[in-house]
Amino acid sequence: MTFSAFRRIVTGHNPAGKSVILEDERPQRVRSISSTGPTFYEIWNTTETPARIDATSFEKTEDGILLTPPKNGTRIRVLDILPDGDNLKEMSPEQARAHFASIGAAEAASFDGRQPMRHAYMHRTETIDYGVVLSGELVLVMDEGETTVHAGDIIVQRGTNHGWANRSSKPCRIAFILIDGEFDESLVKTENSA
């Protein structure tokens, strides 16, 4: 199964202050993370809160794909997640960290090899993430428990350790809106508590 292409439509203002469409095309920043990892479609990011709304600014240019949003900012992306393969069961902690390092977040990887991991791509970021399943299904895997989410379901991920398992035979498409956050002191992990 392949997903249909989608467009990124960006609005703005002309010199007279009238609303206009500035861009209407497919997302330009698209990257697959390894042969078994997800495909990222980067849509937009902001770098401050409140976000600046003016006639001329555009999104900040970034190199590559970054898992988390900019500090005090937001990020929206679409992911196509393939069905899990056997390679995930055999993944080493170094391979898991390398996967996350390729998207600028090696420290997010939770798999340290000291205990069996519920999913090789378990991770935790200091963000609030809104996930909207567009097509297919995924299993949201937590430290304790899991649930299957289907097209139309919405997930509110609150800085928790989690993984996304695709145990179906078809890819899943999901949109994420990520908002920079800050852990409460009681939730900050230390080297000794990991």
C-alpha cells in the first residue's frame, strides 16, 4: 500500500494586508529513516511562543530532520510508519541510539540493553505531542500497558516513554503536532534511575 501525496498550503499577507496563499505544493522536506524506519514529512515549525505572525516571515530553515520542536516552539509533521520487521527484535542499544541520533535526538532513546524493552524504538522527549491517526493503525506501547489506535483516533502524549508498533500488515500514516515542554522536577530522569 502506498499513500497518496498531500499538499502543504501556507497562507500569509500581501503588502496591502490582504490574505493570500503563499505556497501550495507537496512538502519539500521528506526523509526516510533507514529502510525500516518511518518516513518523515516536515510541514512547519515555529521558534517562539507566542508565534510571530507578520506579512513576511516564513518558517526557520533547518538541515535534515529533527525529532523535537525548536526550544519554545512547535512542529507539525506527518509520518508513514511501516509494519514492524524482525530487525526490531534484534536491535542493539547502539542501533536504537543511532536511529534517534539520525534525527537529532540520541538522548531520547530509552533502550539501554539492561532490561528487555517493550519496543526497540521506545523514546521520551520533553514535549507535548498531539497525534492524529490518518490511515491504518498503530499500537501505542507504554512502560506499562498499550493500546491500539485507528484512523480518526487522537493521542495526547505528555512527555512519556513510549514506542509506536505497527503490528499490522499495512503502513500507518499519522500526523503529529509537537510542542516544546518542560519536565516537572519529579519527572526528570537521572543516570541512576534509568
